[in-house]
Amino acid sequence: MSNSPLFLPRGFRFAGTTCGIKASGKPDVSLIVSDRPIVAAGVYTTNQIVAAPVVLSRSRTPSAAIRAVLTNSGNANACTGEQGMADAKATCAQLAELVGCNENDVLVMSTGVIGKPLPMDKIRVGVEQAHGKLANDDTAFIEAAEAIRTTDADRKTESCELTLGGQTIRIAAMAKGAGMIAPNMATMLSVMCTDASLTEQDAQQMLARVANVSFNRVSVDGHTSTNDTLLLLASGSDDPLSGDALAQFEASLTELAIKLAKQLVADGEGATHVMQIHVVGASSDTSAEIIAKTVAASPLVKTAISGGDPNWGRIVSAAGYAGQPIEPSQVALSVCGQSIYDKGTPLSFDAASLSGTMKAHPQIDIELRVGSGAGEATYWSSDLTTDYVRFNSEYTT
Amino acid sequence: MSNSPLFLPRGFRFAGTTCGIKASGKPDVSLIVSDRPIVAAGVYTTNQIVAAPVVLSRSRTPSAAIRAVLTNSGNANACTGEQGMADAKATCAQLAELVGCNENDVLVMSTGVIGKPLPMDKIRVGVEQAHGKLANDDTAFIEAAEAIRTTDADRKTESCELTLGGQTIRIAAMAKGAGMIAPNMATMLSVMCTDASLTEQDAQQMLARVANVSFNRVSVDGHTSTNDTLLLLASGSDDPLSGDALAQFEASLTELAIKLAKQLVADGEGATHVMQIHVVGASSDTSAEIIAKTVAASPLVKTAISGGDPNWGRIVSAAGYAGQPIEPSQVALSVCGQSIYDKGTPLSFDAASLSGTMKAHPQIDIELRVGSGAGEATYWSSDLTTDYVRFNSEYTT
């Protein structure tokens, strides 16, 4: 949960409410409504088993005419067949009527249990309630962010303000759940709202690039959900940003997305550390990303980090089996700033002292050189603890 | 540990001894010696960080002139630079002198801690001791199999006898450690000895095929070691097997390799169940293998299995993110023979009863149809338990 002040963009209203989808009685319906048709872009799960809301939203983005985003938590509307699609469409139609727009101009996201039909009677009440509460203030934004949570320990929001060519632009974003970290198939959902002016095409291309260096660079357990969705809504009505201003905006959006992505990892089930893995010297950036991801996903690396063990052997050998070219005699590694392996050979170091440092720091920086190439990439992952296993095995379908 | 009777092939002598490489005082030097030059084939780790013994043995196979295999446990001789290569060569030279052969006709395997030089004084004594004990009997074979263990809970041996064209042929094989399952980087090592007559080329091609459907189809934590080695030694001096007899021999060798591979998984650290994942309906066998491996590696599937949870959502969605073509409307799944998902939709079933069945069975059979193609593959994996995490995080370099 970020304690930074909120910078809410103009042109949006937000709401969150509780309609009883969740047995816990926690908020479960979230709305974002725009005052007028705006630009929206989307990036979705690459899983081939996709939930109805993903199919629907994917077919509706990019767009220059979106009016609203409806999210429910507690039920993912996944593996629900034709009924699921009909239900997703019906909830969009209901909100469209309340907002006064075409149902195709509403986007929808769902997260929660899969294989169970949406409780339509409850959701109908929830959408109506939430619509009645819409407001452009911090409380409304926070309530909207609360209502997309499933097993997240905290709500996840980030916002910023930047000045581009004398114009003040704001971005406020919310997110929930990193990967399929939870018994009920937690999903990564995020909506980034801005009052910048963007073309439909710029928004879509930018969002794909932003996702690739933020949400696509984090992993809790490597399990891609059926419902993952990242949306960008841009409400500006001036001339669209271009040139340097567009690039500066993208840099800010990227920074915000990385902050949110790291929040997701830090809140991974059972996680006690975030690993930041920076690979350099690879044959290309893509190669560096694959190596970083392989190190990040290794259960032996993840358990070493949770145990405060500067285990160079596990890290170096994970790089070695990533299927990417490396130069063994050039491999070098530092952990928390301490060099422990160089030119393909372990260095002598004070393991007890470094272990103490690792245990004391919530973020473990791993710097790994794999050769003399120019490729580099950063990846974030949580460590693997007995709590992760306990949460995910002490649950019965 | 198999309780089947041993069928020892002719032409080999075996020995295991203790020379103090391991602090535990357990056996750590193992020898297999042939009476005359024989055919040997090898399949090695695909990790780009490879230990000196792998580099050496890889350069010496396939061969028709191998006389001996020397294995030490307790020290992997990995990440040990030029000294490591010199030490590996020196141990081969010592054994070659005792056996009376060229040092290039000795193969070598090591497993244990990495980054530490081999304790050459101890190994020299061990090789001499073991050479003095060589014998062709069950006790000697079992002692040789004991001496390649690291953290394996049991020794792993399998053997069989078959009649090909009126000739009796025997195969006896030993193995240790599944993947990098242990704090000290356990390695998969296996030697399969037979008195069949094989050409060098047939032996090498057959061993690669056998590895692909056995040792390459099992996973504990997906971490590929720097030292993995599989050897086939064939001592027969008659006309080499060909045609049907060769095919029948390969079938028996494959069966034995799969039995050993499953022993490795069952002995994975903390493992309480073996998952057998059979994927059908894929676009090709390779595609089926990738899907099966993705399901096998998912921490959410592995924790569900350890918890006795018939969680179709985790299994089906893992198939969906494997990056292989699937037909969602054709997806069907059964667990322990109980159909729980069909035609892309969950079925209603007695979850408590199926969970009870899962908890009671050491092997969980997962049958997954992903489409209407002809591709199929089987993969074996261990489940993920809190014990795995505890073993691998409560260790300090």
C-alpha cells in the first residue's frame, strides 16, 4: 500500500461497493466511469484458456470511445462457457444503460474463483449501488482499488503528476494480485488512468511496451492466469501528445507500472523478499530477459533467497540452463552489492555476514554478468517460503 | 530401493568404498571395470556451466574401447577451473594404471558440493581401495550403487534379463539424485551396464532416445545440474544386435530407465507423491511433452497435488500457458481415473472422495486431453511440500 499522495486525473469518477459475491463480505464491485468517450488500450493474458471478460474487453480495445470499466472480484467468470459470455455482456449492458452509452463502450474485468457462474442477482445490485456513489475524489478512488482485491494483503495504488509543455498531466493507477498466487486463482488486474491526450494507436503501442518491462517482468510462481488484464484510459481532449512529450509521458507511465509490479511481487503469497535480478552482458536484451526470468523462477534460487543464503552455485547454474548463449569464463555475480563470483570462479567472501545482510533487506539485488554482450534486462520475483506451499496446498477444490 | 533380484551382466566388476570425501563417513568412491575394451555411450547435462568430469567423459564417448567408470560423491568438481580439469584427469590416470589401460579409456563422474577442489589425497586412497575390492557379485554392485549417493534417501538400482534369439542378455543399472534437489547440488547420475553386443553408433543413438523418454521426462524442481551424466556400457563381443533384437533390447533398456527415473522423482526432497502426467490430443509429441512439462513444473499444480486437491483450474490453465496450440473446447481431464473436466467445462464430482483417493495413492495419474491431434507424451514430477522448501532454505553456503 503506497502512502504517497494521490494525483487524480481529470475526467474520471470512481466507486467501489459490496454486493455479496465474496463470502467474506468484503468489497467486490469496482467502477471507473469517464465523463465522455475516451481512448483506451488493453494488454491481456497470453493463456489460451481465457475468461469471458478477457474475450470481451480484448475485442473492444484499442478504442477511442470507451466510457466505463466494470470490475468484480470474488468470481473470475472463467471456464463458464456460453453462460459466462452472456453474463459478462449483460453486466456491461446494465452499466451502459446507467452511464448512457453503447454496451460495446464498456470494458469488464473479473477475478476470483473459476468454473462457477457469476451470481448475476448480486452483481446487478452491486453495479447499481456503485453507480450511485461515483465521485472524483481520493476516497472514491481508494474504494474502487479496494474492491478489485482478492487475497491481496494490501490495496495497490500509485499516482504521479508531471508537467509536459506547460500542461499538468496526472496518472493514477490501481492493481491487484501477482500471478496465480492464491488458492482462488488470483489474477493480475490493473487500470492506469490519465488525463493526457493520446491517440488510440499511441496508447496501445505504449501500453504493450510498458507491460513488457513491468508487469511482464514479475513472477510469483510463473503461473499465468486466465484473466490477467492491464488497461490504460486516457481522458485528455487536447491535441494528442507527440515527440518528446509523448516519450516523457511513457517514461512516467513505465515508472508507475514498475512500482505497481514490484508491489505485486512484494505481496506474493508467503513472500519475505523481493529479488531484483539484473542481467548484463547477454547477447541481446531478449536473451538477458530469458536468463533473468529463469533465475527468478528457479525454486532452488527462491528458497536460497528466503533462507538468506548467498548460493552462487544455484544462481550461476540457473543462468547456465536458460537455453541462452553465455560465456562461462565471463560470468560474474554480486548479491546485495557484494561480489561473490567472478570470471567463472567463486570468490572467497564472508558468507555469514552477507547472509545477515540478505536477511535484513526486503529487496535482494542480484547483479549477474553472463558474458561480454550488450544485452541487459531486469526481472522481479518473490522468494519461496513454506508459507507459500502451506497456503496453496491446504485448500481443497 | 528396488527389491527385485539382480541380474548382473557378464564382463563387469564393481566396487564401492569410503575414503573420507564426505564428512558423514558414508561411501564416496565407486568403480565399474570391464575385463576388456567395450562400447560406451554417454548423455550429459545441457547446462552451459559444466563440471570438469562432464567435459572429460563427453570427449571420450561414444567409444568402443572403454575399460572403467570412476565416480566420486561428496564433491562435484564443478566451477573448479583448470585445477578441476587436472584433478579429473589425474584420477582417471591413476585408475588406468591400476586397470592396465590408456587414461582416455576411463570415464569419470562426480557429484556433491561445487566450487571446492577435489581432495586428491583422499580420492587416491579411495581409488586404490576400491580397485582391490572389485567383484562381479550382488554385494559389489550394491556397494558401487551406494557410493554414488549424496542426499538420496535410498540407493537406486534396477536390472532385468531378456532372451534375444536364444541368447540371454542382462542389464543392470544404478542411479542417484533427481535434478538439483539438494542443498549440495545433487546431480542425476546413472550407469546402465549390459552384456549385449552393440555397435558404438547404435549404443549412442539408442541412449539418446532412451534418455528422452525417461531421465529427460522427470523433474523435481526443474533445475538442471552442472554434472548430470547417463552412461551405457555394453560388454558383449558377439555380432552386434540388429533389427528386431536391437529394437527389443532398446524397449527393455527404456523400461529400466523409466523405472529408475521414477525412483528419482519418488525420492525428490520432501516429495510425498509422484505425478504421472499423460498428455494426449496435442499437435505433436514434442508439443505434448512441452505441455506435460509445464503442468509438471507449475508450483500451483505441485502444491495442489501435495494437498490432495483435484484442482482442475490449475492444471488446465497451466496447459493453457505452455505456449503450445491447444483447443480449449476439447480440453478434458481426469485425475486418478476420475473424469473432472470435459469439453472445456468443469464436471460436477465428489471432490472430498477424490481428494481422499489422491491422499491415499503415492502416484497421482493425470490424464489431460488438449485437443484432437495425435501428439502424446508422459512426464513425471514430484509434488511440492513445505519440507522441500525447508530443506533448501535452511542451508547456508
